[in-house]
Amino acid sequence: MKKVISFPHLGDYFIPIKFFIRHLTDIEVQSSPPITKKTIELGDTYSPSDVCVPFKYNLGNFIEALDSGANILFQAGGGCRYRYYAELQEKILRDMGYEFDFIKLTSKERIYFQDAYKIFKKLNEKLKYRTFLYYGFLTILMIYYMDKLDEIIRKNIGFEIKKNSFLHIKEKMLTDFSHCTGIFSLTRLYFRYKRKLKKVKIKKKKPIKIGIIGELYTAMEPYSTYELEKKLAKNNIEIKRFTNLSYLLWQKSLFKKKMLKKCKKYCQYSLGADGLDNVYRSIYLAKKKYHGIIHTKPFGCTPEVGAIPIIKTVCNDFHMPIIFFSFDTEQEDAGVDTRLEAFFDLLKYRKEKK
């Protein structure tokens, strides 16, 4: 039987993940289809009712991938209940009658290169360790470049004079990144597209600035928050978002001591997952004079439930407006829009009053 690998969808990150797997194996790599209402319905139907939303999205991804011919599934893990996803999802899928190989990429809390190499060595007996390291580094560099360019877009997309200028450049950039031939090729592409993004004409004068904090999946998968960032851009708002794959892969561990020091008035220890990070981010955004904060999480996300009272205290102390969104499979787009409009009106009023 022909082998086909697939993995859950997560924003634009399917591009570097597919690039990495494709260069380390001779196996066909099939990205999960973009998340749709069907994906959510499939995941919700076969998941335990009280499990968090990312589990359901991932399970829906796997079902669609298996139905499209995939027979090797990859899953990561770590941080919170996410570490238990793989075992339960595998059992559910096998109970549904699917036959496949299931590979959990993460050991304990993080991905260790030596363990990951052993996994890929089983898939490709000819794989050399130096080849694995090279494409591992190249993929991490690609993710870093994508995140840096996304920061430029997020800051300016709400003020472009010609509609969709940034998105058209980004689409071409992602295509070119996926076909890069090496480190120097990728680096040249990065600087080329950075120049292009800087040249986009914008009209921005003392805009409202909003910081997005919260759980990692709802930060990085646009569909899970009903394209929240696009809604903000349409209202001419400058966006700051902290969580991306670069942060999760290596920056988070480097910042932990700094975050504990800055948050000692409010928090004496890590809250699990991104809980401590979001307390720190609330303080940071308040001190940087942002106009408001949006906190997003899946319904029932326990680390964020623990962090929310502390974040509220921070925002009260700094007189910082904040709105909380808890997303589930029954969420309505119209409800999100209504609450956002009220929040925008509040921020505009405060800004004009000042």
C-alpha cells in the first residue's frame, strides 16, 4: 500500500511542516484540508463532549485526512492536556475502523532532535543525521522568517490604501518559501519580501492599538476565532499578537525567568501552558500604552481559566480595557462581531476623551 503522511492544520504553518517532512522522507505528504464547518462537525461528533476545542479541530483534521487517503498521522503534544491528545485520538480513530500508523512527535514537554531523528529514521532508513539537522534548522529558519514578516503585516494591514496588498504579497511569499532550495535561497526571499511589505502604501495616524493574548491554538489558527485579526484590520486597528510557532519552539523557555520576575506582584509560579505568559503580556501591553486587550481561549481551557482572574487584576490596576472570548463549536460569528463592535466603541470613546 502507498504510504501517505498527514498532520493537523494550524494556520500557515502547514507549509514549513510539509517542507520538513517532504525533505526527510520519500513518502507523499498530504496537508490536512483547510478547516471548515465540516471539519468542526466531524471532530465534535466523535470527541468527548467536555474536551477542549483544539482536540475536536485536530480530530476533524485527521478524519478528513484519512478519508483522503492518508495512512500515517503525525501529532505533537506538551504544555497542557495537549500532551494526552495523541493516545485518545488514536483510540477514537481505530474505534471508527480506520487503519493507520500514528506517530507522536513530542517527547514529554518538547520536541527533542535526537528522538525526532529516530522517528524519521524509521520512515527513511537512508536518512543521515546531518541531513536531518540541516532541514530541521532550515525549517525553523523558515518559521522564524514567516513570523517576522507576519508581524509587519499585522501592524500595517488595517491601513493599506490598496485593499489586499499585504495578503497578495503574503500568498506569493508562502509559495516561494515552500520551494526554497537552501538557507541562502530562503534568506534572500525573506529580505526580498520584507522590502515589498515595507513598500506597501499605508495611511496610518495615531491608530487604536490592540494586543491579542490567550491560548496558543486560538492565537495561531484563524478559523478557530472566526478570523479575528481580519475583523480588527477592517476596523483600522494596529494588532500586536505574541504567540507564534517561533515563540513556542524556542523563545518561550528563554523568557520564563524574565516573566516570573516581571509578574512577581501578581504571580509567583508558572500557571501551565501560556497562563504566566499572558499575565506578563497584560503588564507589557499596559505599560506600552496599548488601548485594549483581547483574550482568546477555547471553552474549558484550564490554564487560561486559572490565569483570567490574575489578568483581570492586572488590567484593573492599569485601567486597561480587556475583552474575553471563549470559543467552542457552538459559537456564532454574529455574536463575536457584536461584542467586538461594542469593544471598539469603548476604545474610541476613551481615546477621544484623552
